[in-house]
Amino acid sequence: MAEILQYVHKDAFLHRLHPYTKIAFIIVMSIMCIMATNLVFLTLMVLALLVLAAYSRLLVELLQQLKLILVMSVIFILITIITMPNGDILGYVIPQGVPFIGGFIPLTTGGVMIGLVLTLRFMILIFAFQLFLISTQPRDLVHAMEKMGLPIDYILMFIIALRFIPTLQIEGQRIHEAQLARGFNPGTGFVGKIRSVAPIAIPLVSNALLRSNVLGLTIDMRGYRNGKRTHVRERVLAYRDYAFMGVLVVASCGFVVLLLVHLI
Amino acid sequence: MIELTNVGYTYPHTVQPALHRITLSLEKGRCVMVTGPSGAGKTSLCLAASGILHHEYGGKKEGLVAIDGKDVNEYCSLSDLAQNVGVVFDDAEAQMIFTTVEEEILSALEHRGLSAAVIEERLSGIMKTTYIEELKDRSPHNLSGGQKQRVALAATLALGNDILILDEPTSELDEHATRRIAGILKDLKDQGKTILLIEHKFGQFREMVDALVVMEHGMITAQGIPDDVLKDDRLRAMVLPDFSKVKKNLHTAVTSEPVITVQNLTHNYGKIEALSGISLTIRKGEFVAIVGENGSGKTTLVKHFNRLLSPTTGDVIVHGRNTRDCSIVSLACYVGLVFQNPDHMFFADTVREEIAYGVKNLGIDDSDAVIDAALRDAGLEESADLYPRWLSRGERQRLGIACVVAMQPSVIVLDEPTTGLDGNEALLVINILKKLQEKGHTVIIITHNREIAEHCADRIIMMEGGKILSDTGGA
């Protein structure tokens, strides 16, 4: 089963970076991809992320998200074609030859362009966050976020939300099987679909609520919220962090210049 | 170390007290085991003895709980209590917050105000005592049940407290994994730890238990040296169930028609071969027990009987039809599967509606009569209008069986039907299954309990590493 957003234990470039460096990295990537509208520039950013992933031996994990991205990109492009017709007409979604309904929904260059830009932005954001989460141990993440002054309760909430994704996936699968064995028939039509949710969702949520009770007690009994902590195996900013941040600064400056001269 | 005097407790919004006049004393370096039917208040006792009840729960509290000679109300918070008591809850998965085993234990150690050097030393010591060194970089959802329990125990040990309270740490484990936990606890006791253990499997922990406490209906009905307590026949049946009186089916089923035929079945999960070259025939009216350790392929095998899994190679024939050509729903009329954890299926508002769900799905005529019969068979007539999740574990297990029985499949498959039950409850389940067999159903159970397999089943299939190691029925 594909593990969504789970830390992958490895010893490679991104894993060795300090969480701060990686947080700076995703912030820079997010701002750049939101501000840039140039297709070539966005494509280069995607390529850069893929190179970074390959260098950090995380390419396989990253490409597991490709299916989701493809589905989303089709939806994005369809929406922008329908809602943002602009520029030259390339053709029609429903061919003109079709009687009565033919010739509707023009396929415009503007619509396709915006769709592609959205897809690329989406891809960059997903890849960047994915790289960050799968290469950072939750413990380091907790420490970094604590030092940044975030309240511990919110940090734990964030960590736990990520940590229990695979557990819920597995549990959902088991519940689905148990209901199938009782002749559960995923309904047809809209009402059927809604009805078929209850036999799966109710046990899943009830069990999760029960579990959250134990989870909460565990957090307190282990003293995660007591505020005092011995610093063990603390990560320090190393030479490679400074080098990487240097690259980020140079890239950001270059980006600002490109923006000013209207190249992107 | 822990003193409970006349402790009573009633959960908010309920009338019936969960604990009633409990007086119990746990002395330093001793191990007390608490046992009793599900729903007797064992977990509530666990919460009361650790002080959690007084700090985290509302409801009506009576009596005194003292930990290390100090009234629990004098401790200012759970973190404060955690300086003295370590608790391992029954749900091991919920006690894992981080994504690798080592991280989990290290994080627990970090909050104890120790120096970095001591932390590193303790970390490796604890990983060694609990045999989890080789799991150090694994993530929780990739661990087996036994491994998860050991990690949860290790993270609690990291706190370094002298008092340990464990709530059914072996309920989902096979014999081998249980022995391992028992061994670890024995070592801890020898190191001087004080242990309060909630358990059903007295047999496995016999050596280390100094006192046995039996709880029923929120009260302690017996406590003392195990041998004294077990002199009482009624308690003995509860603690050490005797399955030898379950009568076996005398007329052998060898001549009757086959209901399930498995031919050279192989199943792969990705690259891992979970089943290889399984062939067997199960005949009408047989009572079959499938035994073997966790991960030997038992559950994978039975999931092929109703096509939750399809063979990678080979065939499964149910009632003369190849499962490849059948839908799961159509097979549900022939093969009913009761999963290990009944909580995975309950979603209705009442017990009756829960049973009706499967019956309606299959469009069975005269559904009311069928549901009544299933309730009667499972001994749940009086609970028909209750909310399923309010039932005790034993009752929920029987409800799980009733849900499947009501669908009238000729073959009933049960995955670990006696998990988390005391002796009497387990016997009740077995007797229900025996009755079903008498009515002509074929019963297949997966079980860790060797006694149940030996005394109740007509045929034992032993599995190991995805293969059938032995089969007393012969194919």
C-alpha cells in the first residue's frame, strides 16, 4: 500500500539537512510557484525538484503521487477551459459536427495555459511538501517547531494527524472487508453512494474516537506536554545547511530580477 | 505502593457503578493479576489504580486511592502521576505517536529531566530488555501485534517508574508472542518492579503472579494466592477454562460432500508469497480449526473462501462454483466470515438492526424470524434493543457471530473468536459454534488457543510460512 506523507528512513542529502533549512526551502518554493506564471520557469522548478529528489534517493516515493497529480491536472484544465475562455480558439470540446449541442465549450489557448500553470503549481507544492515530510523525522519536526515558538499542543496535533493516515487506511480496508462479508453492496446513484458510506464511516470514526482517548492519556503519561526536555541528538545547522540556504538566497534574488524585467 | 480502599466509581451519565467497594493493595516488588469477564470493570480498575480516573474523568468517585503513600488527589496532574506510575493501555497502536520505534522511546526518555548520556544508555538498555533492537527504524504500522505491544511496553519502561500497570497486553497475541511478553515481565519483576496486570491468560503468567484478583460486575469477588483462589470450581472455570468437556462430533464427516475445495492455491502480496501450494477439501458439517503463528497465512487463506481475496494461481471451489466466477455478495450466502475484531462492523443503533443489515442485503424472506433465531442462538435476546458498542467484549463477539449466522451461510468462518474473552465467555462462544455444527453448518475457526483446537475441533490444520504443515483430517 502506498504510504501517504509518511517519514521514510534513509540517510541521504535531504535527510541530513536541518528542519529549518527544509522549512525555508518549502517557503521559497511556495512563494516562487505562486508568483510565477511562466510555463518554462514552472517546468524548470518541477525538474529541479525531481533532481533534488533523485539526489536524495527519494524519487520513487515522490513519483507515487503522480497518479493523484494527473487526475487533478485533468480536472484543473477542464475547469479552466470551461470557466476562463481566452485567446485563440483551438477547437471545441464537443465537435461542431454534432447536431444541436456541437460547437459549445471552446478550447482556447488562454484556458489551456491557465490550466497548465495551475497544474504545475499544484505539482510543485505537492512535491516540495512531500519531500519535506518524508525526509524529516517527526521528532526533529517537533523540536524545530517548538523552537519557532509554536504551542506544543498544535505541534502534536499536526504530527498525530500525519502519523495516523496509514493506520486509518488499514483500518478502513478491514472495515470494508468486514462489511463486504455481510453482503455490503456499494450503492448506485447519488443516494445509494451516500447510504453506502455509513457502514464504513461509522465504525471508522467510532474506533478512531476510542483510540484518541488512549492516545491522549499516553501523551500526558509520557509527559510530552510538560515542557521540560533534555536535548539529545539535537540537529545543528551544518555546513551543508548554509550552502543550501545560500543557493536558496541566490535563487530568490534571481527570481526577483526576472520578475522585475517581466521575463516570467 | 498502591492502596485502594473502598473505591467506588460511576461513569458520568450512567447509573450502574463501574467499580464498587474495591479494596486492593499492591506491595512493592509484587505482581498482582486481575482477571474476570469482559465488562467487569477491569479497565476502570486500571484507570483508578493509576490515578487517571481521578484526574481525567468525571463521574462519581468514592473511597481512597494512594500511590506511594500519597493520595492521588494530591498529585497535581497526569504528568506528575507519570513520575510514579507507568501505564500500558490495551490498544498498542494508539500508544505510538512517532514514526520510528527508536524515536518513540527516545521521545519518552527526553521528558524525564535526565542527562543526555543517561538517556542514550537507558535507550539501548530498554531496547535490549524488550527485544526490539532490530525494529529500531521500523514504523508502527509495519509491526506485528506482538512487536507493537513490546514497543508500547518499552516506551512506558523509558519513564523508569517502579510501578507498572498493564491492561491486557497480550489480548491479540499468539502463544509465542504472549510467552515473550510474559518473559519480559518476569525479568522486570525480578528487577524489583511492582506490576499490576490485567490478563485473561493466567496459565502463561502463573510463575510470576503473587496474587490473583477476580472481578465481576465491578466488584472483587475473590483475591489471594492463586492456588487458594483456584480451589473454587466456579472461579477455576473462569480463569482456567476446561474445554475437554465440549463434546466432539462422533459421526465423522469424511464421507459427506465437499463444501470448499482448494486446489494448489498461491497468493502473493506484491512480491511476498503469503500462501504457496495450498490444497485441501473441507466437507459439510466439519468443525475445523486452523492454527499457526501470526503471519503464517491463516487469515489470508480464509479470505479466499468468500473471495475477499482472489487466488494469484490455483482455484477455490465453493459449493461447486469456482470463486473466480462469483461475486463477493453471492458468496456471502454460502460462506460467512466473522472477523477478529467485531468492532470493525458495528454501525447500527441497535443490536437487532445490526443483525438485520446482512439479512436485508441478501434479501432473505421472513427476516424477523431469522433475526429472532440468531439472537436466541447467540444468547442476546435481552440485549436486542441496546446500542451495540455498549455491550461487553464477550457480547460484542457473540453479536458478530449472530450477524453472520442470521445470513444463514452453510459455512461459518471465524477469525480468533475467543480473543479478549475470559474462560466462561470463550466456552459460551464455543458452545454456540458446536450447536451450529449440530444444525448442519460447517464451522472453521482460526485460533491461537491450542486447547480449543484440540478439544473442540474434529480436524486441525496447522499452518506455517504460507504452507500447510499438518492436517489431521487428511485431504
